[in-house]
Amino acid sequence: AARADLGPPGAGATVRVRALRPDGRPAPGQVLLVAGQVSSPATLPSLLASDAIYQPGPGSQDVLRHVPAGLYTVVVLQGAATAPRVARPAVMVRGEGEQRLEVWLPAEAEAAAAAAAGPPRVGP
């Protein structure tokens, strides 16, 4: 089932995300804001199961418009051969005006190790 949160035109914040590699260079890819905390490693099916996902509008990979206030996890998609990169910690969006976020993505080795380990286990 699909869900769309439609508010009045212009409602919510404009969020500009600058994703960086551990060495400080820009990390290319499409940025998503996923409501709440996202487990790592993230998979496309787990992201699609989230309550709300915000993505950039046409012609942009890192500017998201009309984002309501709340706690979000920044996820960067870097192609089919690479697992989605989850930035830590989650960020708070104010829900109005313009907000700039700078996030640091895990090193490729860390991301690969997290993906190989599988989802976190719960219980004994």
C-alpha cells in the first residue's frame, strides 16, 4: 500500500544534504530522508517498509523539499552494486525554512562488513 503525506503547498522544510566520505571528499549518490532510525545495514526492502521516505525533486540528488518536522536517518544510494549507506546519528529536521545537513558516511570497509554481518539480532 502506498502512502503520501500531502500538506499545504510550501509546508515543511527545504533540506540540503552534503554527504561526505570519511576522508572529507563528497560522496556522490542520491540522498533519502527516512523517518525515524534505520538499522544498518539497510536494504532496499527495509527502506521501502518505512513509514515515510523523502527524496529529492527532479533535477537534484541532495535537496529535499516539504519535509515535515521530525527525526530522520540520512541514507545515500550509490548504485545497484553498493548497499545503501546509512549516516549516523539520525538528524532532527525543524519542519520549516531551510536546513543544511552535513553527514559523514561510513568507510566502504565498514559498510561492507555491516552488510556481510546481516541485520542486527534481537534476543538471546
